[in-house]
Amino acid sequence: MTAVSANRMSQVIVTKAFTHLSPDADKRTVISALAEALARSKKIQAAQVPEIVEEAMRRESVGSTGIGHGIAIPHCRTALAPDLMCSYGQCGQGLDFDSLDGEPVHSVFLLLTPPDRKEDHLQLMKSFAGQIRKEHFCEFLHQVKTSQALVDLLNEFEAK
């Protein structure tokens, strides 16, 4: 099995792991829902969900991954991830994720990276940060309602 290229979010997003999030969910609940979505999509084993949640929460304790612009990217490097993968959760009303800008979060990406893919992880985060800075990207991202709309949006902005 070849490793997934890591320079584009559209290449690591697991479309079957698209999740609608409750506005009253806390960080742990959000991360759990996104990890469970990866398990339902057969990308990780259901028994691995609690450990992945703990690893992502340990990362959160270092500093919030609510990066601003209504986006959070909780993440961890874990041996439980066979390849780079990302689930996506959307909350139209917004939820509290202790975001750096103090604003509600509408879009949450849970990114799992194998320990030996640190450089790929950094490239992906840098590339995605570039997308976030593009005019209208965040506005459009917060409006997606389906996995196909998410992939279409990512592909459109990554092509620019």
C-alpha cells in the first residue's frame, strides 16, 4: 500500500467520516465523534478510538488547536494511524473550542499522522494554512453540508 500524499487536505480527508457536530459538544466529545467516524469508515479500529482521543487531548493540553477563522485542527501523531487521515466535523451554529481568536468553531478537522510522517504532517498543515488565508475559503467551508461539497471546495481552492 502506498502512502497518501500529504500536501493537500483533499487527499487525506476521509469523506465517509463527515460528521455533523452538536453546538453544545466540548472538545473531548468533538474529538471522540470524529475518531468514531474514522472507525465507522474502517480507517481505524473501534477499539483504538479511546486511545486516539487521549492522544489528541494530550496535544490539546499543550495549546488549543482552534486556530481561528472558525476552524480547529485537533491532531496527533500516533502509531494507531496506518496512514495520514483526516475526518471532518461541521457545526453551523458554532461551538466552543477555546479558539485562539475567541470565536466559535464551525469546522473541525481531526488529523491523525503516523509517527514516521512528521514532515508530511508539517507540509499538510502549512498548505492548509495557505488555504485558510484565501479570500472566501473559510466562509464557504463553514457552509458545506455534505462530504462531496467539502471535497469539491478543497479541490477548488487547492487548484488556485
